[in-house]
Amino acid sequence: GDSVTQTEGPVTLSEGTSLTVNCSYETKQYPTLFWYVQYPGEGPQLLFKVPKANEKGSNRGFEATYNKEATSFHLQKASVQESDSAVYYCALSDYNQGKLIFGQGTKLSIKP
Amino acid sequence: AQTIHQWPVAEIKAVGSPLSLGCTIKGKSSPNLYWYWQATGGTLQQLFYSITVGQVESVVQLNLSASRPKDDQFILSTEKLLLSHSGFYLCAWSLLPTGNTEVFFGKGTRLTVV
């Protein structure tokens, strides 16, 4: 079945450093890929989505490229801020079952 | 603007007791509705989805049931809670069946089964 695997957390970085959260997926379809972010006590919210292979999505300084050949969708940010502390989820859409399949989440903590 | 309201915010329940969690979406007609479950520190797992009133599809069997009595309301329930039901329950909606469309989540209900 479809699956998503992310960098195992928690990840702790200093403010101003760069971030990469790895995301790999398995599917026989042509899914849309998503990055969601969840702050403590809140539901996840969409960071951005990319529906097509070889395209890039971005928002708030975060970006990821849909790499169909490598089946990857790694999240990157050049310079993280304390406010980026949250849990990040990579997800893919399963059209047949009408659902999103989430990775296990990566907890990111940024030290000032 | 669309709003999604979940109730209660948190619950502490005994094993074997019944449970009812609710969700209301305002500002959007005929949304697709979802229930997700998140174990503490775990990933998000879709439990149910509904495209229309009275129609609910089960995705994962966890001894839970869901109903959609009104267009804007989604209910999650069980007659007998298990310890394994503890976690964070999230209601969500989307304009279309999940494809390349955004899913909007509520603030969730924290359930502790003791």
C-alpha cells in the first residue's frame, strides 16, 4: 500500500541554520504531495502542496521539490527561526480511497 | 469564512464507557468531512470520511463509528471505550474528495481513557 517515511525526530537546530527534513514515499499512483505543519494544541495546517512531478512548492521560506524519479519530497529552509518550532508532516493523496496518507511527523525545535 | 468547531476540547473517560465527539463546519455547504486520530507523538491516521449526509465510509477499524446527521455535522462515537482509544481526535473538511485539494483541520479533542 501507499506509505510516507520522514526524517526521524526530534530535530533541534539553532536559529539561522539551515533545515532539511527528508520525505520519501511509495505509491503506484501519481499523487499530489503535501507538507503540513502542526503547532502545539492545534490541528495541522497546510504549508504547501505540489500536484505535479518535477515542480516545486514553497511558503514562508520553506520549499520542496516533487522528485518522481527518487520518490522524494524533502522539505528545506535556508535559515530557520524560533517560530518554526512545530511538527512537520509529509503527506500524499490517495485518490482511490479519498484520503491523505501522512508520514510519522518530524518534531522541530529551534533554539534562539 | 469557514469555521470548524470541535467539542469537547478534552475528555477523560473510563474504560468501557461510551463516547461521543462532535464537529460542526460553518460557512461551507456540502463539505467532505473526515475524522483523524493521532496517538500521542504519533502520525495522523484517517478513520472515516463522508461525502454527503447519511453516508460514511470507514477507513480503519478501531471499534469506533461515525455518523453525519446533518450537512454541517460529523459525530464520532463508541459504546465501549478501550485504553487504546486514547489520543487526539481531529475533524477535518475539504471542498472535494481528497485529491490535490487542501484539507482543513479543527483544533481537535484530547481523549484520555483511564
